Amino acid sequence: MKCIRSWNLKNTSLESQVKVLQLKSKINSKITIALTELDAVAAEFDCEGERVAQIGNYVDNLNDSRNNKLILYSIVTGAAASIAGGIVKDDAWSSAIDIGGGALGAGFGLATLNPKGKKVEFIHQRNLLRDIWKEKLESPNFPPFVWYMYTEKKFSNKNGIPVIQSIKKRWLHFQFDNNLKAADESVIFSDGGFYHADDLHNRAAMLNQMQSATRTINQNVNYLLLDLDKLIL
């Protein structure tokens, strides 16, 4: 950029101005292509994140419906046991009914505490998150320029840590509780499989984080374009 400004100041001939304009046009063209690639990747993260969030909400609704039924069964069981215990005059049988009804009601109640709940099969052979986690471009998921911006530390705002490594640290801490083995074996970074609601919500959050990171790079490239216009006007 400094060379362009110096040349512009020292060369005021028509020929030099034409060369500067030609150079500016080439740079603008490259930057426009880069912005288009960034927009496309961010849009795909956004679309995939919305799709996963919808599936996650569907599984949540299934779990809520299941839990509501179990709670209802627990209430009905407790009420039935109380009524039966009041009707039966024999103390031994009454106690047995109360104990059995209480145990059954407790069983229904404990079933609502299942931390996993229902699951759904979700296949995604095109996995946008796998290359990020492995820090290796093993598929055509990302254009070379976008991948370079993810992995080059010069373009990071995190003390020289590339965007991709900063994102990985965040995932490991917040999505996997710093359990590296669980992260490596997670269905999230595979070709797909059976997802519980928590896995789906984690995947959606990770896709949204990558979308935000890509949008930030897009914004920085736009700033470069604005600076370029000021530089060689």
C-alpha cells in the first residue's frame, strides 16, 4: 500500500495515473472475490445452524411431551394409591399399596430426570466443523482464501492465536467441559449419527460461532477496501 501511495505522489503523468487505476481495479477485483467467498461460507454456516437448531427444538418438544406424560402418570399413580389405601381396610394390604404406589410414582418421577432423553438420527457427510476441529483442510468445504484467514495468526485479534485455534479452545471449554477425548469422539465431528438434544444445541452454537468469526473477517476485509480507496484516490 505504501508503494502505491508513493508512486501516486511522485508520478502525476497521465500514464502513471492510468497504471495506478489499473492496479486498483485488479486489487478491487481480488478483494471482491474474497468477500464473495466469505459471504458464501458465512451463509452456509447460518443455514446449517438454523437447520440444526430446528432439529434440536423438535427433540426438545419430544422430551417435553415425554416428561409431561411421566409427570401425569406419577400424579395418577399417587392418587390411585391413596384412594386404594383408603378403601382397603386391612392394614398390611393398605401399607403395601401405599409403598407400591409410592415406588411406582417415584419411578415415573426419576424417569423425567433422564439427562439424555430422546435422540434423532442426523447425517451430515459434509461436515463444516470437522476441518475446523482437526485444523486440517481435508475437504472442499472452504475456499483456500477463507481457510488461510482462519489459520493465519497475523489476521487474529487474540494475541497472535489464529482464529481456528481460538474457536477450538472455546469449544473445548464450553461445549465439552475440557474433555478432549469426549470432543474427539463426539458425533458432532463425524459424518453424523444419533444426536441427543444437547448435542444438537452444541452443534448449532458452534456453527453460529463460526458464522460470527467469518463475518468478522468479512468486515476486516471491507475495511481494507475502504482504506485502499482512500489511499490511491
